[in-house]
Amino acid sequence: MKRIKRRLSFVKIVIVRIKLNYMKQSDLKYSCLIAVLYFGMNVNAQTTPRDTLKEQKIEEVVMIGYGSQKKENVTGSIGMVSAKDLADKPNANPLNSVQGKLAGVNIVTSGTPGGSPRVDIRGVGSLSGNTVFIVDGMLTEDISFLNPQDIESMSVLKDPSSLAIFGAKAANGAVIIKTKTGKGKPVFNVNSYLGIKTVTNVPKMVNGDQYIELYNEKVRNDVPNPQPSDFITKAQYPGNTNWLKEILRTSIINSNDFSASGSLGKLNYYGSVGYLQDEGNLAAGTGINSGSGFNRFNTKLNLSYKITDNITIGDNFSFSKTRTDVAQNPLLDARNAPPAFDIINPATGDYQYITLLNVPNPRAKLDLYRSQVRQERLLNNVWAEIKFLKDFTFRSSYTSDNYSPSQYEYTPTLLYVPASNQKQSTLITRNNRYRNYVWDNTINWKKDFGNHNLELLAGFSRIRDSRSEDVWTAKNVNYNGTNGSLNIGNGTDIFNYHDTAAAVTDGRPEATQDQQRIESFFGRINYDYAGKYLLNASVRRDASSQISTDRYKTFPAVSVGWVVSKEAFMSEQNVFDLLKLRASWGKLGNPKVKRDFSPIVTNIGGGVYYGNNGYPAGTVDRVIDPSIGWETTTGSDFGVEMAFLNNKLKVEGTYYNKESKDIVYAINQATISGASNPYDFTTNAYSFKNKGFEVSVNYNANLSESVKLGVYGNFTSLKNEITNVYQDSFLETGASLFGNSIVRLQAGQAVGSYYGYEVAGVFQTDAEAAASGQNGAKAGWFKFADLDGNGVIDTRDKTFLGSPIPKGTYGFGINLAVHSIDFGIDFQGVFGNKIYNYNREQRYGNESWDLDMYNNRWTGAGTSNTNSMITSNQSIILPSSFYVEDGSYFRIRNIQIGYNLPSSIAQSLSVKKLRIYLSAQNPFTSFKYNGFSPEIMNTDRVQMGIDNNIYPISAIYTMGMNLTF
């Protein structure tokens, strides 16, 4: 019956097309005869009319800025993600499910429960700001409130011509998200999954005995004429604790949501409610405890009401409530803490106090410190659409985004430390308030003149983002196990940091406030001739409160396309179902930049003298640039889109080139005399380029009525290079150790490149070390390369050691459905990038060692030429290539197998669909990096490759259900 119905519906299409295009009204008999003949054919046969298949493909619609467009008519570069790519994945943030799915889009996931990933579209667009998301017209930089099950489609705008219509908000890329709507009879959906999370690839550390061995070896290497009291013994330190294992656990993740959609007369509705709980992998203890748990309650309601045939109003409403437990970085402590200590002191029954190193007991820190973030967020988008004069549409949309995250940080009195080290308990609370709105107004005119198809758009937009914060502190707050007891009023020495200056001078948390406004006018023209020759041109003029000079900026864009397969000379070919060439150029601006608005003045009591009398005076302490202007990004791309095999196989290739100028960041300005910021002078300092190729392939086919196959793959190459620095300067920044920075921003290098000494081996003898020109070196030290050849090792021998930006990213996968069983597997990976293992470098004394250092260390001539001897000498831990490791990896991103209950059985149960599935996310990753994971999630793009206490990625195994009735 299903097959007959499909044929009947297809026959109707054929009849209508033949009737409209080839027949007069009196020829209806003939058209019906053709339809009957076609009825006997298989719809998958090669005799399927090519025009009909093309018509089906043309109907694929893509979301673009302030509207939508047929996929075949799109001249920009836009990546598409469907609901099925997002559904049934155990991710709080829907972006995590997109990883590896789209060419040109590099998504770095956060292992932190509820954490937002970093999204880089075609490289680094700026060093500040984030990708913007347009959710049903609502602009936001954070979609952690959004349930992936509510999403219908996602369009990722990649080239400046597609982004330019969003102007100043889209400098770092834009993602348009359309959530589900309702129509027709009521439909109800229940989606639920339950899973376990476990940390994989936990670094192997030395045990208690090995630590004592290395400690004593270090004493012999570092201490001249060591005494017996300098060494430690097993009797003194009998512990054998694997601290990483102690603070990590296997945890539970659970999600449940319910949705209803349909129509009530002229009212269309979609509503959902959901709850997600992620316990996190930091083990919850028996004390006060602040692990890494996350939970979210969210609800959504989309309404549209057709008042008349020409007037429609609607509301898109979202509310979420989240709670996040924030542990105070126990992972780094667990790597550093000596394993020779027990968790509990057997003599006192309290937590063991670690004496060999100034580091807290990791288990105690995880149990006793307390920090939590609570947030309620309400987004509401009210809109109205009016059609008039047949071809005109006016739309007005107002979005309010209100949320108030509040956080407390509680440090108890630590009774297990010596009395001289005990401090009063402290409580810090932060209350933030965000009040943002977006008001968009557009008028659209769409008209066809024979083969000429024209669409004009004009609009006005106003955006305001405001933020304020209050910070309170108190001492001697007694925590009794409830959040209610963590009240500032229950403590002493209460102070409110509403005065920013007082907070800074006291060295405590500061309260801040900020407001940014953007006002814009924009327009766009879409034109095509017979669907063959395509043109898209737009212009936007933005004014930003962030910019004090040249406040108004104009951003134009243009793109063209040629659908070659529609030309008459292509009508007889049987290879291409689609062949389209396209090119685009556009310009964007970013006003959301770091800046200071006034210099800091230091008062001097007797700063100026008249005669013998001194009078108060002031001096500028911090030099600032008051004329910081727009960052601009100009980009172009050239692409080809092809479809073969009756549109089953689609191939797309693109070359892109994007250049960002006047990027706001600090530089080295050491010539500024007397200023406190000679190495941190912020201005429009940098320019850099991103260029590369993108290729994507998709194949989807019904091999038979019961077998469906889908295969996809994509690859992106990227070269990032800083092309210019203000006054030919540079900046050494990022994480540092004893004043030695790791990152250097300089022309000719990629953003975030590491800078230090090239390790050429390990000195095997003291004679070799003495002849090297490396000051103080001896056997067992790293041998640094003399790059300038002057026979002396100094800072002039430093060099660039690699970049955190991958040279290539890729993803591929297979989806197969056979009868009632479906199977899918996704792979993803990167290559050509480097990671700086800062966890391994930062040593201040008696920190623990990883097992690789124990097994491969230098212990005498000929023992190792890769790892140094065991020492705490600062000359060994200078930034060097030893800490720069390969960041390439290959990952099985997701495996899922599902079973759909046969429709006959489902109907007997009064349900439309019931699917049960099993999935594994991140079950396997192949890499060489000496850490939890080579996927390093730093929001700071300058430090994007530095592993400094990064929360680990987990493998997640789930069982779930989809029910529709």
C-alpha cells in the first residue's frame, strides 16, 4: 500500500507538470494517459524524468539571514545540519553533536558538563568575541539553554557574503537555528536516554615507591654533598595513592523531554519541556563537596496565529534553569600531589596534610571546597508579519534575553593543616544581571518578471547588551550542609564590592558593569535569471557604542553563481544533475573589543615643587589608546557544487581566503617610559590571514524499499598566518613559568604559536655540557640548539616550536537502515597541530612525575637522549620543544544502533513510532599526546593549544527511546 501511495502522489505531480507546461486544458485526456503509463513504472528506475528530480531538489530550503532561499539559488557558502544529526546524542549543547559534520567548521568540545564548545569557522576570525547564534530570530552568543531535541535545522554561515547581513554581530561567524513548529493534528513525542560517563586515557603517574626513588634521585642531582636527612624513606611516607583515580569516577547522565505540536484552528503550536542531569566525572565525597555536576530544566513554546490571510503574529518563548557545581581545579593538584601520602591520616582520622609540596590534599579539596553557579534564563521573541500590495512583506521582531547567573565560592577553615596555616572560612558571592534586547524590522519585496526573479530586502536593527555585577565577601560563615547557610549575612567582615576602584586596590574580586549598543541599517538584493544566473548583494551600516572614533562603518558583500547544468548545451548530458559555480566577496566588522577608556593616574603627595615646597601631583601610570577602532574581516571564496546519480551523490568544493585587520590585542611597547604596561599595550595591533580548501561529499540512496544507505565525508585545510603587527612589534603572552611566556604573537607565524628553545638532545657528559656555551649546564640537562651559531645559548636562540591550529580537519560517517534496524557511525579527527603540555612543565619543587618520565629519564651516559635527568633546576623547565607534543588525533565520535517497532505492532499499541537505541560517544580515540585528550578546550584563542588543567573528555554509553503518538 505504501508503494502504491507513493506512486499515486508522484503521478499527481507528473500530471500537474505536464498539464501546466505542455498541454492545453483540452488535452487532459492525453496527460492522464501518460500518467497511467507511468503508474506501471518503478519510481526508482532510470527512466524517472530528470526535470521532476530537479524540481524535488530545488525545493530544498536553506535558512539565510532574515529569510530563507532555495538551496540551488544560494551563492554563499552555507553548511546544513538537520534534526537527525542532533537528536539522540548525549550532549547538553547541540553544537557538540555537529563536530566533524561540516567542512570549514572546527568545533572543540568541552568535557565540562554543560560546557559550551569553541567554534572556529574557517580559522580564527578575531581574538575576542564569539560566534553568534540566531535562534528563531533571537541573537545570542550562548545556546546552552537550548534542548537539541527542539531543533529542526541549523545553517552555518561560513563566508563573509552570507554573514555580512548580520554586520557587527557576525565577525566570528553565525549559526542560524530554526526550532520545531507545529501544524495539523496533535503529535506528541517522548525522548529519553540514560547513560554512563567514564574518563578514558587517564595519564599514568608514578606510584609511591617510584616517587620516593625519583625524589631521592633529584636530591643527588641538585644538592651538593647531600646529607642523609635530605632523603626520604618508605617508612616516613608509606602512602601509595593514585590521586587521579581517587578524584575521578564513572557517573550517570540522564535526559527526558516531552513535546507536543499541532494546530488549533488558526493557531499553530509547538511546546516542549525537558530535564537533563549530568553528574560529572569528579567524584562526589562526603564533605561539603563541589564536584562537576550539571542539571538543566528547560521549556519552549513556539506559537503562530494567522489573524487574516495577510497578517500573522507569533511568539517564540524559551525558559531554562541550570545548576552547575564548580570544583576548584583538583585535576592539576591530583597530577602534582606526591602519591607517597595517604588520603586519610591514620593517626587522626582526618585528611592527610601534604608536607613535601605546597599543594592541598586533592581529595580534601574536592570534598571541602564549595562553589556553585545557578542561572535562570528567559528569552522571548515576539514577532508580526504583514503582507500587503501582493508582493510586499513587513516583519517586526523584538527579542528580550534576561538572565541572572549567581555564584558562590566557599572556602572552609581547614582543620587538618597546622594551626599556623589555618585561615578563617570565606564566602564570595557574585550576582550578575544581563538584560539584552534585539529589535529587527524588515520589509521584503519579491517579484517575478518572466524569467527574471527579484527579491529586495531592507531593514533596521537595534541591539543593546547590558551587564552588571555585585560582589560580596564575608568571613567566618558556618556551612551546615545546606545552600541556605551560605549567606553573606551569616558571616563577619562583610563587604560589598560595588565600588570597582576599591575592589582593585584591595586586590579582591571587583564588581563590573557594561553596556554595548549597536544600531544598523541594511539591505539585500537577490536576483536570478531562469534559475541559471544568480546574484546576491548586501550592504549594512553599523554604529557601535564600543567605538569612540569612526563609530559608523559600512560593510558590503556580493556573491554570484552560475548553474551550468541548466544551460541548453547541458541538456543532453547524463552526468550532472547539478553543476553550479559560485564566488563571493564580503566585509565584516567587529566592535566587541577589549579596551580601556581612561588612563590610570597615580597620585603623588609631594610630586611637584615650587621653591622649597612640595605640592600634590599625579602621573599617568598606564598608557592607553583612546582611539581603538573597528576590527575588519574581508573574505572571498570560490566554489563548485555538483550532483550525480539522480541527486544521490553530492560533491562540493571551496577555496576560501579570509583576512582580518586591525585586531585589538596587546603588544610589546617597551619604549614607553615609566608606564606599568610596557609589555601589555592594547591597540589595533594585528592582522592575519586564514586560507584553505573545503571538500564535502554526501551520498544518500534507497537501495531497495527496505534498505537505505547514507555516506558522508568532509575535509578542510587551513593555513593561518599573522601578516602584520603594529610597529613591527610582538607580544609574549599566555601561560608563563618564572617569567618565561610560552606564546609569542609575531608576523609570519600562526596565532597562538609556541616560542622557546629547540631541544637537540640531552648532554651525556659534563665535558659535553661545558663546551656547549649553555650557562651552568651539566650532564643530564637538555641540550638547547645554538640556532644563531655564536657559540652561546641565550634568548636569541629561541624559536617558534609549532602552532595549535590544525593544518587539516576531517569527518566521515555511514548511516544504514535495513528494515526496522538502523545503524550509524561517525568519525572525526585533526592533524598538523601541536599541544603545549603545561601540566608537565609547571614544576615548582617536589611535584609528582608521570610514568613516561620515570621510564625514559636520563640516569647516566647513554641512558636517554630524549628525557632529561630528574631535577628541579629552572633551566630544565624553560619553554622548549620537549613540552610541545603532537595534537593529531582520530576519534570514533559516535556509534548508534536502533530498532524501530514495526508499524503494525506500533498501531496496535496506539502509537505512531517507537524506537529503541544504544549509542557510544567517544568510545575510542587514537593519539600520541601525553595527557587526557588532545582536544584542548580553551576559550582564549591565543592560548588555545595550552593544556593547563583541562577537564577531560569522557566516553558516554547510553540507552534511549523515541516515542511518537
